[in-house]
Amino acid sequence: SKPTIAIVGRPNVGKSTLFNRIVGGRMAIVEDKPGVTRDRLYGNGSWLNYEFHVIDTGGIEIGDEPLLAQMRAQAEIAVDESDVILFIVDGKTGVTDADEAVAHLLRRSKKHVVLGVNKLDNFKQREQMYEFYSLGLGEPYAISCAHGLGIGDLLDAVTAKF
Ligand code: GDP
Ligand code: MG
């Protein structure tokens, strides 16, 4: 069956913008589990010769938990259900405590992780990706989901891990 990519990251970093870019209108129908809303979060994508499922974990709501607990739960779902995790951070904001907490969890999971540094909308802003090497997840990929920059290189890195 097709491999699954899970998109993980803090609220507002651009996960849904990336998800919509990758899947377009190709949504998958999935049933919600009790207490977990997953409507509209599963899609199908393709890149070159690869076809895959995509999950936008940011939209998975688990009860009324605080932010960090939500993010941990979303990351755990990503670890359980995906083959490659696409961890998205905000290059304009820089590294946050929540990014470090999620990075720690992902490193321990031993899953394949590709790190996308979003909101780097022009060439000058690209240098802001370098601080994200500190997350210990390897090479950061500079992207702008809003402008469609760097997405091809990002998907090359992801599909290379299938
Ligand atoms: P999510 O909460 O991680 O799903 O983030 P969203 O996809 O909803 O995006 C949050 C905000 O960031 C929205 O206002 C987007 O328009 C904006 N955004 C997303 N990608 C980019 C980008 O590449 N550059 C800039 N400047 N803004 C972006
Ligand atoms: Mg979202």
C-alpha cells in the first residue's frame, strides 16, 4: 500500500497551507474515532512517480488538552501512523521551546523526519534556516508554503526515505 507522510508542528507554522498544496482537492474519507476529530485531515498526494497518503496532524483535536499535550499527542499519532514525518517550523519566529519538545520526541521515535523551515518567502530570509540545525534532525529545508518555494526539494527529501 502507499506510504504515509504525517505533517507535524506548532499551530500557525503553515501545516495546513502545505497540506493543501500537496493534496490539492484529493481528500481521503476516514472515520473519526471517539474523542478525536480527523475530518478533512487525510489526503492523497503524488510527487514524480510516488503516490502517498498525507495526514495534517495539526487538525487532530484531542479533547480540551493544553497546547503542549495536544502537540505531543499529534506527534505520537504521526509516529504511529506514518512512514515519514514532515516536521514544520516557523523560520520567521525561530526555534521555540515547543519546537524543541517535539524534536526531542521525534528523535527518540527513530522515525524518518524531514525538517521544513517555512515562511522563508525570499532569498534573503533563507539564512534564517540555519539555527534549526540545533533541533538535531539533520538538514533543514527552507520553504515558503504560501509562495510555493522549496516544496519540490522538500518532497524529494521525503520520498527518498520511502
Ligand atoms: P497551521 O496552523 O500550521 O495549519 O498553519 P496555517 O497553514 O493555517 O497557516 C498559518 C498562517 O501562516 C496563515 O495566515 C498562513 O497564510 C500563513 N503562512 C503559511 N505559509 C506561509 C508562508 O510560507 N509565508 C508566510 N509569510 N506566511 C505563511
Ligand atoms: Mg492547520
